[in-house]
Amino acid sequence: MFSFANKTITNQKVDLPILNKKKIELFIKREDLIHTIISGNKFRKLKYNILELKKLRKRQIITFGGAFSNHLFACAYLGYINKIKTVGIIRGEELEFEELNYNLKQCQKFGMELKFISRNEYKERNNLRYQKYLLNKFDRSYLIPEGGTNDLGVLGCQEILNENDKYFDSICCPVGSGGTISGLINESKETQIVIGFSALKSSGVEKVINGFVTKKNWKIYQDDLFGGYSKIDEKLVSFINDFFRNYKILLDPIYNSKMLYKIISLINNNNHDFGKKILMINTGGLHSIKGINQKLSKKGCSIINQ
């Protein structure tokens, strides 16, 4: 199952004109190349959780996500190849009566049972009483939090960095549930700064991160671009397509593209503390593109080239 985890992950240098002008070096860690389906931090956060599930002899996974969740996609696929049942608790009860997007259709294809709940009920996903209710409802289950963010997920994300990365001044990564950046902080050097770019305008993710780390060498930029989570416009589509054409790196529209756009903006305005050597973690998440393209097409907008 984990044979692809031994694949060598390279740091690819990106020579953007603004970076050359400012004499700043930017490297992208190609975590997106770990696997075609379980790419980037999805694999990292699920690796030890799946091993724990097998150790405990549980027979199915319960987990959470929204309509475009790459975490759900990865869980469904891992369940499929390991013959483990999967249950996805989906935010938005109205989705049950709409045509499923590509992401959720694929989850079903891989055997995931989809349970659509209201947004109010979804807010209880981290409530221990609610989790106990789900574990009682679905017998012999192993619960993985939204985004795979728990102690085992953070442990897996600590393996993203290696000895070759200690020379970077800063490490940048997108932030959703907070597990990936927590692992990076734990593995970082005290001389480095770890900078997270939240996919939400007001996430409160700092509280989650503080539950996993003790170091103080990190900061979070809250999302202030393109209208919020999963929001995308022609400008961002053009940025993604131009970057792919020039560097042969495809960035997802929810996390990594917005992070790079923000990094460039901060550097261009001399409003950053990245140092001169930046490592950006590409966390993958490319499966959301087909679903996003469906939305863009319906609105008559340009789509992301793949």
C-alpha cells in the first residue's frame, strides 16, 4: 500500500521575474507527485491513521468534508484499495438532492457511503459527544477528523521535511484544518520561520495548531483573496494557467495557487519576512479542479487547463 511513499520528492526552483529582481530564491517541494490520487499532505496525514486502524482491527472509516474535499477523495480511495468501508459525513444537506460533482461521484465510485448533514450539525464534527454518537451508529469504526488532522496526521506531516530543507529561511504551506503546518513546525529548525496561508478568512486555526506544537517560529496569513474558501475568478484561473504553462506545475485553485499568489504579492510590495530562500510546500489537491471547472463552465468563465 505504501510502496509509493518511497518516491523521491524534489524541490523545484521557480525563477519568477519578481524573485530574481529581489534576489530571492523560491523552491517548491513537489509533494503533489507522491501519487496520482493520494497526493501531497493527504497521504502524509492518512499514512499512520490507516496503520492504526489496522492495528485496532477496525472495519471502516468515518470522516468529514465538504463537496470538494480532497481528504474525502483520498480516504475513499484508500478504503477501496485496502478493502475498508468508508463513510463520508458531508457538509450541506441540500447536496443530497443535487447532481453530485466529480469529487463526490468519485468518492461513491470508490465505495464511500455519503451522509449529507446540515451546516449546523457539521459544526459539531469535533464535539466528542457527537463523535461518540457516530462511532456507536457505525459499528467497529475508526474516526478520522476533518482533513486528517490529529496526532497521527501531524506525525505523518513531520516527514515532509528532510535534512536538505534545513538551509531555507522560511517554509510556506497552505492551511486548512491545521495538521500539515503543525507537522512542519515540529520538524522545522528554530532559525526558520514557518508561514501558513489559511484558506479561510477567519479560521481560528491558530488554536488548533497550538494544540500540536510548542515552538513559536510560525505565523498565519488569513485568506483575503478572491472572495474566500473555494472562491475563484478569471484572474486566479489565468494565474494558474500561466504558471502551469511556464513551469509545468499545476496548482489547485483552493490552496496552493492562492498561497503562491499571496507570496508574490507580499514580495512585490516589500511586505514580507520570508528571508532570501523560501521553500513552498505544494500539498497537491488537484482533484478539486474538475469540480471547480464544472462551476466555472456553468457561469461561462474560463476553466483551468490540465
